[in-house]
Amino acid sequence: QVQLVESGGGLVQPGGSLGLSCAASGSIFSLNVMGWYRQAPGKQRELVASILSGGKTNYADSVKGRFTISRDNTQKTVYLQMNSLKPEDTAVYYCHVVDLGRVTWGQGTQVTVSS
């Protein structure tokens, strides 16, 4: 079983930056995919960004050029650097990992972009 511990998030003004991190522990084989989803009130959960074990990344169109996902395979941690934040980025952000077909979700961390 994989456990995820998220950190980061909080309140930031429009145009500001925040960083999220998610550390995995437990019975881990390869962490094939690590990523972040988000869910705003009244909306469906959506993919923000993902990164494969080899480093290939994928971003939602809405965050391209503003967000950067990275991972440290030694530390089993995935990061999301969010720049030029907009009010529409406000949501609960969830860490998501896939390890040999097993999907694990983090508990979620709130990101609020507001003046």
C-alpha cells in the first residue's frame, strides 16, 4: 500500500506563486506516474499535470507555461510549482500516483487565489 503526504498550498494573490509537494511511502515498486489533479467547487476533478518515471510530462492547457511539475525519484516525491496564479486556479489539489497499476490519491490541499 502506498501512502501520500502532501504539503504546500494556501492563500496567494493573483499573479503570485505557490509550490506543492507530495511524498510517497510504503510498499512502492516504481511509481510509474505521479501527478496532480484539482477540483473546484461544483466542478469535476481534472488533471493538472503528470510526470512519468522517465520524466515525460503532461499539462492541462489551462496551466501550460505557468505550472511546472517535477519529481525526485530518490525521495519518491513529486512537486508542482505554480506561477502566475489566477483566481480560476482556486481548488483543492490532489496528489495522484500510479504504482504498478495501483492508484493512490492524496488527502488534498487547498489552493486559494484571491486578492
